[in-house]
Amino acid sequence: MTAGRQRLGRRGEDLAASWYVERGYEVLARNWRCAQGELDLVVARGPVVVFSEVKARSSDRFGVPAEAVTGAKQARIRRLAARWLAQAGLRRRRAVRFDVAAVSGGHVEVVEGAF
């Protein structure tokens, strides 16, 4: 990955995290990694834990950011979320939601319950 793409991704994650915080969410984890992959953003508000896949694009030339979250990617995020919840000790009594945060041109659009 090029340095420019890394900066774009980091900026997108910063903007998405700010979007959630402004709406009363607490950031629990950013860029959580294990051998099976990475979760971009884990946030919570009340009893709901949200796993947000952040997709940042500088243009829509190759499609809108949310289109990059394929079925295979969704399945991997679900597996990683189960692992994160177990490791964090939050598996019980928590509602779980999967969002996609699409960042383009500095604008954040969050699709809540995207999958």
C-alpha cells in the first residue's frame, strides 16, 4: 500500500471516528488486529456495539466506497467481531450492528446496519 493510500485511509478513519463521537458513541477500538484480519472501528452507545468498516476514496472513479464491502469481506468482519467480543468479554447482553462508513471528499456517510 502506498503512503498516500495509507494517509487517505487514516484520514477516513479519523473522520468516521469523529462522526460517531459527535453522536454520543464511545470508541472502543481502532484498527484492532489479529491473525485473521483487522477491524477498522469498534464503537458503542448504550447496549449496542458497532463494528464499522471504513472505506475512504478520493473519488468515485472506481465506484462509491460502500460498494467495496463485498460479501466475503462482510463474512470476515462478522468472524472478527465475534472474536473481538469474546476477547473483550462483551459477548453477552450486547446488541451488535455492522455499519459501513463511506468517506469521500471529506464527507462521511454512515450506513447503519449495512449488513
